Amino acid sequence: MRLVRFDGGDGRARPGRLEGETVVDLSAAAPTMEALIAQGLPAAVDGPARALGAVRLLAPLRPASLRDFLAFEDHAKAGAARRGEDLNPAWYDAPVYYKGNHRSILGPGEPLPWPSFSERLDFELELACVIGARGRDLSVEQARDYVFGYTIMNDWSARDVQRAEMAMRLGPAKSKDFATSLGPCIVTADEFEPWNGLSMAVRVNDETWFETTNATMHWTFEQMIAHVSRDEDVFPCDVYGSGTAHRGCGLDLDRWIARGDVVELRIDGIGTLRTPVVSHS
């Protein structure tokens, strides 16, 4: 099932089910997408249908929290190589992450104002997992039942600021917190299998910059959830980003976007997340 959050013209964010060029309003099942995720999908979900072109798609949820992992080994190794290092062996001990700003979320098609404090803006093509239930001290096997679904995530990064921040050994902050894009929908976990390899692509101004048919994460979302849940609760609507596969960002490609560009991230089975980059107002 493909779930969206949409505004039908009255300023109210509603949960919906995407069926081709139609959005089925699920407000009768739950008033918000966040409530729908927390309660789980009812056995029968239906409601009035609207044409997709007659509604505005929003970010598919308001995350309760945002964690971004470094799950792709090839990207982690490439980052170490740029620093003239081997990948730290500790990377293989546990899935590492930083905490992002869950309040600065952009939806599909929503413009990103170029951050005024940066001259080196970058995208990151990521798969994101949405948690569907509260849990604690979960095994990897148990964690699979806590995945509600998946969406596309663009971890926008001010690389010049990030370089300075990372020198302080505290992880990224201002260089990431200004924006994260999610969308266009959430595909429920019963219809998407990330462990089989991901077909992913980046297009900038209709030109393909990156494409792969078999991106494989070293760390699975089940392992991430189990790790986070040790002596700590995970909650419905928590969002975990995978980190990007190697060459799924401008930093790996040594190729950089500019003001006015349109960035499209695609993951087969989910769709395309499109973001125009505009000058800072």
C-alpha cells in the first residue's frame, strides 16, 4: 500500500492511499497520518477518492524523531579514503547515526531555499524506514515487526559547514539541520523488500547523475532498530535514514548543484522525490 499525506485545499493535512492518479481519503480511519501509523492499518481502509492533480502532496509524515545512519559500506569507505584513512574498524561493531532536525521537513515538490550560510550545497539519496510501534530491547528478529514502511529521504548537506563541524568530533549539526526532504509516499513494509538490493537514481535538471540497480546496505533496518532500542524506547513515526550509497551524493561524485537546479531522487518501488532548489529569500 502506498500512503500519502495531502492537503485537499482546506489547509488540513489528511492521510490518503495512492492508487495511480487517484488519492483515497483515509480520514475516516484516522484523522492524521501519524495517528494512522500509531494505530496500524485497519483491516478495511476506504474513503472518498480525489484526483491526484486536485490535491497537494505533503511530506508523508511529521517524524517523531529523525536518525540518519551510515549503512552503506562503500560510501563509508569512500569518505575515509577522502580523508586519507582506512575505514575505522569500529564501523563494523554497530550501526552509527546522528540525530537530525525532525521539524525541518520538506515534502515532494516543496522548494528548498539555498541556506544563506553555505556555498557548497549537496543532496544525499537515501532510503528511510518509518517505525510503526513502541518497543524496547528488541532483537533483530523482533525489530522486523516494528517497521511500518519506507520512503525516500534527501539528507540535504552544507558540505563546507559540515567539514568544519566534523573537525570538532561531535558530528554534523547546522550543516544538516536546515532541511530534510521526505516522500513522495510511504510504501508499507509488506510491499517493499530493501534487503534484496535497491534500484536507485539521481537526476539533476533531467540529467542522470547516478544510477544503480543493486545498492545493498551492510547494516539492515532491523539491526538499526535493535541497536537503538537497547535500554531505550523506539516510537511510532520515528524515521531512520539509511545514509547514501556510494555516488548517491555530489560529494562522492565531485559534482555540485547550483541555485535554480531541480533534484530528483528515485527508488524503484517507491517513486520519485523532486525538489527545486531556489535562492534564499
